[in-house]
Amino acid sequence: MNNERVRFAVVGHPNKGKSSIVSTLSQDDSIGISTRSGTTTEAEEYGVEDERSGYRLIDTPGFQRPHKVLQWLQSRATTAELRSKAVAEFVADEDCQKRFPDEVKLLKPLVEGAAILYVVDGSRPYGSEYEAEMEILRWSGQPSMALINPIESDEHVEGWKNALEQYFKLVRIFNPMAADFDKQLELIEAFTHLKPQWSEHLKRVTENLRQRRETQKHNCSVILTRLVDDLCFYQQSQKVLDETQATIIQPVLEKQYFSWMIKREKEAFQELLANYQHFQTNLEVAELSLPPDLFDCEQWYMWGLSKTQLAVVTTIAGAAAGASADLLVAGSSFMMGAVAGSILGFSSAWFGADKLLTTKVKGLPLGGYEASYGPMKNKNFPYVVIGRFLHLYQQISERNHAVRESLDIQNSELQNQISSLEKNSQKELHSACGQLVRQNKIDFDKLQKTLLLLF
């Protein structure tokens, strides 16, 4: 069994969500999904597997002429013992391949030993027209489960259950757009009831999927640690001949600085998407909308840290009472690339002498001058980076691969996530953020382990 892969043919009437189910369960967003009937024209196989275990899902065309096919089968098999043989003959028959190409393609995996996942739409009423295709599937003799996909509603789920239980060993409700990770594992575990000898194999599959989930979280913490380290230490500099040139080049350095920062953040976001195997997700960071009244101080506690956490941070940092105001806007609501200019313009009014960036023009020992822009000096900046990344993580980690709408990043409160940490972990996070702002070398592994607790 070590090298065997359990196979399931996902079959049913056209446009009932078969491809969506395959996409979600195989964690593959390359599978074509459309509301137009007949999108799937070939039987395509996908899988989740490693060297120890796995399972395969076969996305099949929908039934087109089940009544005609059933008539053909009934003319070849007069008793139950001949039914599975008749299905095999149907698949192999050249005339049937021409007359019933869709049915041949969907039945071929069953003849080859695949189990059946029969998909129906629970938002549409049951009708007798489905009985011919269900009867054909029963003739195949393969283990079978029916999945009720409530595409628009669950209005007709009960009617479907009553009918399906007469044809299938197991009946489950499964929405591929909304089923979370645990529900996906529950469905895989239910497969063991179809064939007891699959039990150990599918147990390894679910164990491996859980381990993969933990690995993905670890990868996220590494991506974020690298990002916050890179952005907090980055500066743009240029050597020139004289002080006048150094002054003139400052706007150019500023543009290059923010261009690099935005690009680096986008790279981290793409790493996050790839980590969860979302390669088709439409993500345009620069076009994301900002929350209303972002710089309204009444909104800052909602988007940033709580008063309690501000007190903790101030105590840890040993800051003066007035200095804690810098942290009010730390965290989740900042859209770094889009509001960089607004932050700069706002800083002199609110932060006073506490500059956001270090800008220098200095003479060089061997002659000439150097103009530099950065690094970021404001205390809230590491929280901005962390909060922004966590926003995207929360959307991506729970996004099913069947979902194809453009990603809409929702705001969440960073303060709640920090509050969920143990006190020592909170102190370690605030201490690390303080070191980053001061451009002191940090313990990368220690920060990564602390950030991992936020995922």
C-alpha cells in the first residue's frame, strides 16, 4: 500500500461544482472553473501526495446522455453479475466512444478501479432525470460517496439526501468554496468508510496534510522575519562629487527608497501566496483601498495597539511618558506602499522631532560626499510591516483553491493578536521591534519563533 495512491473519480451532471471540489481537495488553483456548462471536456487527474502517501482526484466531464447509455448497458446485462462487465464493454466499444464521448471519459476511471464521488447541487430540486446516471454509477460496482454542494443555498439538501441514500453508501454536504481545512480533512477521513483497507493509508494522508499546514505556518514566520529585517535596515545612498550634488540627488534617492520598499513587500506577499499554492490569485497591492479616516486619532486604537499594550511597550522600552504616542498608529491599518507619502507629510505635525527617516549628506574621508535616505526610524514601523503581512496571511491561509475572486484584504486588529501571546513573548516581540528601529542587530531565530506564535 505504500506506493499505491487512492483514486477518486469526481462525477455528476454538468455545472454542479465538480471542478471546484477537485480544486479545493487537491489544493490546485490551476483547475478551470466556470459557471458555463461543459467547462471540463477531458478527464484530468490531480493529487495531493508525497513519497509516503497521497490520493488522486479525477475531474471528469458531466453526464450528457445518461438515459441512452443506461439503455445500452441494459441491453448487454440482464442480471446483476454482468453489470460491471457491461460498463467495461461500454468504455472499450469504439462506437460508444464516438456516440457518448463524455460518458466514456467519466466511466473509464471507474473501470480502472477509481472510487466514486458523485456531486449534486443542493440549491436545485431533485429530479428523476438524475436517476439514470446514478444507476449507471451503481452498475460500475465501485465504492461510492455522494457530495451535496450547496452552490447558492441549502434549500433542497434534505430532498437530495433522501434520494441519494438509496444509491450511495455515504452522503455528505460539502461546499468547496467555504469548507475550512478541518472540514476538508473530515471528508478525506470519511473516505475510509468506503473501503476499510484504505484506513491506514488515508490516516497517513491526513497526518501529512496537518504536518504540511504546520510547515506552511513556519515558512510564513520566516518570510515575515526576513521582510521586517530587510525593511527596517534598508537605506538608499549615492556618492557624489560635492555637497550641492548631494542635496540635488536627495529626491531621487527618496523615490528609489520607496520603490525598493514597495517591491520588497510585494515579493514577500508573492512568497506567501506560493507557500499556500495560490498561483492564480489576483493580488494588486498598490490598488487596495485604505480604511476611511486612517489618520483620525479616534480610529487609531481600533487599528493599532490598545492602551494596555502601549503601557507595556513603554515600560519595556523605558520610554518617557510622551514618547508612547508614537506607537498609537502601530500595526494593522497601514498600507505601507500606498501611504508612504502621507506618512511623511503627517509626521512633522504629529511626531514632532521624531523623524520617520534618517537623511544625511556627509563628507567622505577620501574626498567627495555621500547622500543617503533611510533607514526608517519611527518606532511604529516594525508593527506596520508585521500587521500588513498578517492581514494577507489571514486571507490566504483560509482561502480555498476553488475561489477565484480577486483577493480583498480585510483589516483586523494587530493588538488582539499580540494580546494572545504569552507575556514573555510579547516582551520579546516589543524588544525586537525596538532593536530594529534602532538598527541594532537582532537574533533572527528568536524573532522568527516569536512571530510564529502570531500565525
